[in-house]
Amino acid sequence: MDSLEEQRAGLDRGDVSARELVQRALSRAEGVGAELNAVVGVRGEAALAEADASDARRGQGTVLSPLDGTPVLLKDNIVMQGEPTTCASRILEGFRSPYDATVVERLRDAGAIIIGRTNMDEFAMGSSTENSIFGPARNPWDPSRSCGGSSGGSASAVAAGVTGYALGSDTGGSVRQPGSFCGVVGMKPTYGRISRYGLVAFASSLDQIGPFTRTARECAWVLEALSGHDPRDSTSLPEPAWRGSPDLDGSLSGIRIGVPREYFVGEGLSAEVSERVRASLGELEAAGAYLVEVDLPHTEHVVSTYYLIATAEASSNLARYDGARYGRRAVGVEDVDEMYRRSRSEGFGPEVKRRILLGTYVLSAGYFEAYYKKAQQVRTLVRRDFDRAFERCDVIAGPTYPQVAFPIGGKVDDPIRLYLGDVYTVSANLAGLPGLSLPCGEASGLPVGLQLMAPALDEGTLLTVASGFQKETDHHLHRPGSFDEPE
Ligand code: GLN
């Protein structure tokens, strides 16, 4: 009973209780979740008490939502009152949040039970969950390989069946790329769809919280629970919560799928991923969709644009970690300057420092026009590329990442190579569009992700196409063999 759909059905039939589901999730979190280094903290007693409350409610005929009574994990950059939040950084050592993120409140209102926190790249900066004080999280398909990042722990835990779903955050691909590495669905909603209140900021104009699940239908349930305006996030959209899951009939007939020419010509794209993704486009076509070739001419500039804007915003957001306000403070300092300097030098890891330096440089008086301003202009051009492409199609499809999961330790010393891998994912963040990665088969025994993107606020079409694909194919049912649970 691993997937959210199965858990929901089991609860509805009375075959299983929320307490049993939570107990099982906790024991898997401490077993396989710890083995994969995917789960970095659990809340046992509190979660079990919430499970009992859910069971009692259900006993009296009240079910709050499809998530009521189901266990869920949070990426360790989403705050929960009284609990630690580390962002996988030494600088937040000892920090406990005085308040709940909006998504935490909404999960609770839906009856979901948060059982713990997952591993990630420090402050969500990375693509492999190796930049972490906890050490690297591992991929259940092959533990010597990366589970992707930065929300790698959440993806790995869902793929290994610790919980049926988990939350991550996606600034430039951090939900979709680990989803593709671990063979699960990962969605980044439209910018502003889900409140960022209580998500530790990396790059505020790009950050969105998103779910990992096994199926598009489950993803729709989570989006329903989390979405909707929040006055505490000034960039939250005025729209009410998305309520499209009953309309997901999965019909692909007549849907126009745009295939960007630029996504299949780069030298970084591996032949096996290209082949698998092309085969999936064929599967969509066979199910009634039309393929249309489209152009996204600024694709070659999206990685540099993203790394200028993301680092600029990060350098400003991370200024708040000064040793005075949150978490860790250097000891034995002589004066306040030394406190700032030493707290930050000792607290941040190398990738975070690299980005703070780059972002500070980009924003500095002499370079602002040449870099930051130019990047903002290119961002507008990228957005226009998509506006134009969506005149000819309903969704855009292509690879999520140029390769399958790479070995742990294989890339972490070569940041530029890692950055270049983000070529297919960062555009949706730059343009504010919803994007989703779904498993579309394996290459060399490892999952490949098919990415779909839709116009802003059109999660409905995105999830319809994704559920249609899952109706026609069984890629999402493939499991990593070694972590199959004994029934
Ligand atoms: N891999 C990208 C980066 O390193 C994306 C990170 C994210 O989405 N949080 O910035």
C-alpha cells in the first residue's frame, strides 16, 4: 500500500487506518529513508496523534479531503512551528520555526499528516542533493547514483515508498529534475499558485513549492489542497484554489503538443534520453494528440539568464543569515564584524558561497547594467518565446533533463557542467509557467523524465495530458526493484 491512490482507497474501504499508514511510513522513514539518506528528521508521537484524530473523524463520517489520514514528507526548507528547519545548512543549526508555512496549514486542513523532513541541497542550490550537511541522498534505483536535486530527498523517499507524496521546491527545476531521476511525478505550478509563505527564500521571483507523487491524479489532489490565494505572500495569485481533479478524464484526443526544435539539438542531450522521450511523444500521438514543431529561440540563453537572476536574488535573500537573527553564531568573536564574517564563513557551504559571491558581483554598481539588467531583458524575451509557441499548441513537451541519474561524486566538482543540465527546466521558472515531469520509461535501467509545460494557470491541461499519458502507458508503475517492500 504505497501510492497515495492505494492509501486513499484503503482508508475509504476501512482496510487500513491512518494510524497504520503513519506507523508504516515512520518505520520506512527510519529504514529505507535513512539508508538512502532521504529523510533527515521525523515527528513520531505528534504524527501518530494526528493519525488518531483522522481515524476518529472518519469514524464519525467526516473526511476532509483525499489526503485525510495520509502521511507526507516536507523538504527541509518549509517551516513548521516548533520543528527544526535546516535547509541542509550548518548556518541554521539549532533553528526552530516560530510559525507554520501556509502549505503546512493547508496540509493540516486537508487532514494530511506530516511525518518528517527530507534531505536537499543547501538552500536549494544544486541538482544532486550532494551540497548537504547531511551528506548525499541516494537514488533507490541505484544507490550509487544521485537522486537529483535540490529536492532529492523528497523524490527518493516517494520512489522508495516511504510516503505516497512529498513536497519540494522548484526554483530552476528542483522538483522536476529529481522527479525525473527517481521515476516519479514532480510538478512546479504556475508562479504564485501556491503560497511561498514559510518557504525559506532562495530566489523569490522563481521559487515555487510543488508536489512529488506517482500519478498525475494524485498530483492534482495535492495541488487542490495547497493552491489558492494567501494574503501573507504578496506574489500569491488572486485565484481561488485549483479544483480541476474531477475533470481529469485523461483524454488526449485533439490536444496539440508542441515539440521545441531547440530541445533536441544540444550536444549535452544523451542519445538514450532523446530516444526515450521521442518514443513517448509517439505514445502521446498514438493516443490521439497532435505533435506540432515549435520554436523557443532564446533557449541557448536561459541557463545564463537563470544563474544571473537566481544568484542576484539569493545574495540578497541570504543576507539575513548574519549570526544574530537565526541559527548558528560563531563563538569567541571580538566584535560584530567578526561575528558576521565568521558566522557566515563557517555556516555556509562552498556552493552557497559561490552563489552569494556571483550574485553580489552581478548586482554591484559597475556591473548591474551589463549583467542583472540584461538578464531581466532576456527573461522577457524567454516569456515571449512561450507566448508565441502557445499560440500553436496546448502544451510543450520535451526531456526534463539531458541525462539519466549520474553517479554520486561524478559532477559536484564541476559546477558549470551541472548548471548546463538545467537547460530544459529553468525556462518555466523564468516565464512563471507550470511544468511537470513524468516517468516515461528507462534508459540503462534508470528512469527518464518527460517534461510538459503549459500556459500560466493552465494546470488543468497539463494534468489532463499527464493523466492521459498514464492511462495509455504503464511507465509510472515501474518500481526500483531493490526497494520493493515485502507485502
Ligand atoms: N539546479 C538549479 C540550481 O542549482 C535549480 C535549483 C532549484 O530549483 N532550487 O539552482
